[in-house]
Amino acid sequence: MQKIKIEWKHFDKEGKTCQRCSKTGKNLIRVLRDLKVEFASNRIQIELKEIKLPESHMAESNSILIDGIPLEDLISNTEVGKNACGSCSKLIGQPADCYCRTIQYKENTFETIPSYIIKQAILKKIQSEGD
């Protein structure tokens, strides 16, 4: 049986996270639910580990690792960026001083990691394991 370990890192303050991390988490859960159904007969097991980060590790927030590999390293034309995050600024009580991760894919910048990019990265990792 092939096992894939997914780690979702996001800032957490007293059980709350920012809007972009929350939306990324929902996209990730949706993709994993769909893939588990898709892979039920292919003997592929997907494990999710949620990693709640303190403010001191906020730069790692809103990231997904697949078997230890950052999502952006699995997808061509993808890199990490950052921009101001009002939601995190509000959580930490520092208006406009918080910059959070973004994903740049081709010519688009995403504050929330889209489902199709998450799925593409997982499928690429599964395919590389099968080769």
C-alpha cells in the first residue's frame, strides 16, 4: 500500500486562524475527501497532519507539504510570495504589520491555495512514487 503524508501548516491563535488559511484548509479537506474515494481501490492511503503554528512561525503558515516536500516544489511555474494579511494582523493585534504567504502560479497570485493546485501536487507526488 502506498502512503502519502500531507502536512498543513497554519497560524493558530487560541483556536482561530486567518481567513486565507481557513479557506486553504477547506480546499485541502475537500481534495482529500475526493481523492480518498478515487483511490479507495488503488491501495493509496492519504494521511493528514494539521500543524498549528505560533506567531513566531507565521512565515510557515498557509503551507502544505506532501511527504515533506513543499507543494510549490512539486508544481512547475509555482513559487512562494507574500502580501499583507489583514486577517492575521487582526488576530495578532498589529494592524497592517502582518505579511503572509501567497502562492504564485504562472501569472496568478493566490492568497488561498486553490483546490486544483493542491490536487495537482498530490497527484504528481503519487505518480512519482509509482515510477
